[in-house]
Amino acid sequence: MKGSKSRRVLPGFGLSMGVVIFYLGLVVLLPIAGVFIKTAGMSLSDFWAAVSNPRVLASYRISFLTAFVAAAVNLIFGPLIAWVLVRYRFPGKKVIDSLVDLPFALPTAVAGIALTSIYAPSGWIGQWLAPLGIKVAYTPLGIMIALIFIGLPFIVRTVQPVIQELERETEEAAVMLGAYRLRTLRRVVVPELVPAMLTGFAMAFARGIGEYGSVVFISGNMPMRTEIAPLLIRTKLEQYDYAGATAIAMVMLIISFAMLLAINYLQWRASRRVVME
């Protein structure tokens, strides 16, 4: 009836927003606030000593570098996998599509043990790489492989819906106008996928920074060489050094947040460029 208020399934904005803020505050903001509060009890010199220790700096370097490289590799192969799953029909397609989600369902510790047994010097793949002088397990390369494994679904599942919405007529029109496949890919397809690719990259990168279960076995946990920051935090907690653990966690939180902001800014710029074109 004209003039009647539209009925909504959820309650009004005030109640809905209150529930959202309460839930996010309880699940997200409260633990983060706890990190800052615990760290605030340290003096500046103690804080600097805790976060600038050579062992801590090495763990930061390993965690962020391996997570970035793994996300970058998935940024290349993830959209390719999504493209094949969307645009082609072939036997076993549903099986491959299900395998993409395997890292989501598989416990991370199980994934870490499996990857270690495969890439160890006596493993199925490691025994063939060892004579070539390539060592995977207990090296940063092994950490990257574990992070590639757990980060792949983030990019594939983020890009896949965008590819499904792409109009094939646009690609056909570009071909009819004389554009080669590479130029069509570069000028027509990729600009549409860039925002989703950056989103998937950010999620895979963020997951890789904080990953523990799938990395702790294959890394070997050697200080200054393959020790990741989450493992060092756990070591500090086991030693009852709660202030040192929260100080390391706070630095990781700040760096991760800054990098995610930068990636989101690039995503916003890419989306704006696509709209303007």
C-alpha cells in the first residue's frame, strides 16, 4: 500500500548496528586492545629491546618475506586456475574445483606434516630434489610452499565470481577489432580482475603472516634462519615472557595493518580507474 513503511527482515538500524559493534568489539577489538594494554606497561627501553633483538628481527623478516612471496605466486596462478574452472569444461572439473577448497577444510597441522613428509630429503619429492642440491624442508623455501598451499583458495575464490560476471561479448569485440590475445587480456580482462586480485592477495598475505600450524613442522624452527614470528611469540609465552610476546605481536599487528591499508588503497585506485574507463 502506498505510504506504508517497507518491512525489513532484520531489526532497525540502531539495534542492528549495536549488535554489530558489540560483536566486533568482543571478537576483534577486545583482543587487540589487550595487546596494546599489556605492552603499555613496558618502558620504552624494554619495549625496544624486546622488538629489536636480532632473533626477533630475523623472525619478522622470514614471516613477512615468505608470506609476500607466497601471495605473489598465488596472484599469478590463482587467477589462471579460476579462469580455467570458469571458462572450460573438462572431465574431473568438479574434483579440481573441490581440491581448491582443501586447504580450508584440512587442519593446518595435518597439512604441515604432509608437506614435510613430501619435501623432506627422504620424501616423495624431496628425494628427487636432494641430488640437485635443492633443499625444501627446513628452509624458507619450505615455508613459502606451505603458505602457497594455504593461501591459494583466497585468490581463486575471490577472482572466480568476477570472471563469471565478465561478458564474453567484450572479449569477442576486441578480437573483431584486431586485438591479439595478449592485448585483449591486458587491456580488457586484467583491468576487470585487478580489484579482486588485490583483495585475494591481501587476504592470502594476511593469512600467511599469522600462519602457524602448516609452517611449524616444515620450517624446522631454527632461530635466525627459519623461525617465524608466531612461533617466537609462542616461545615467549611458554617462557612466561608475556610482555615480550605482546610487544612482538603489536609490531606485527601495526606492520600488517599498514600493509593492508596500502593494498586496500591500491585496490581502491584500481576500482576507480576501471569505473572511469
